[in-house]
Amino acid sequence: MSRSTSGTTRKRATKQRWECRCADPPILLAMYEPGGQVEIKLRDRFYLASGCVHATCPRCGTQHILDLRPSSEPDDLCAGLDEALPIPPAGGSNNGGWF
């Protein structure tokens, strides 16, 4: 028997890879949908973010910025984000379950 789908087909936004090209194969920093959310995996946890996201490559230490905000917003907000928000420390310290 052949099964036919109903007349509507849903199209999902294709997720893009955000990666650092310091190695072969490239290091995956996150997955994102253009104009949507960024999905970041740290060890066994997944985090969702949107807007302007900063990441550091775990292999080479290069800092990357992914800006998915609409182009009508000013660019200086993303640039000043580093000074405004502290980055939680990595390692064995008690940091509220961030890592």
C-alpha cells in the first residue's frame, strides 16, 4: 500500500553550523537558524540564545561573534557586551551550574 501525505508540507528552517576553522575538521561552536535561535552544547547541556552571541574556540582560543539581530538595531550594542556582562569562570569552581 502506498501512503500519501496530506496536502500541507511543513518546511523547517535549516540549521547552520557556526564553526572555527582552526582545525580539519572544523570545530563546531554552535548550531543556529538564520534570524533565529542559537543552540550551544557545553558538555552534557544545551543552551539556547538569540541576538548577539560570543564564543571562544576550545582548541585555539580565538573569540568569535555571531550577530543574528535584525539589521535595524545598532551595532554598538554587540561590541560593548564584553564589558557589560561578566563571563562565568570555567573549571571546578562553584559557579551555579553554568558548566
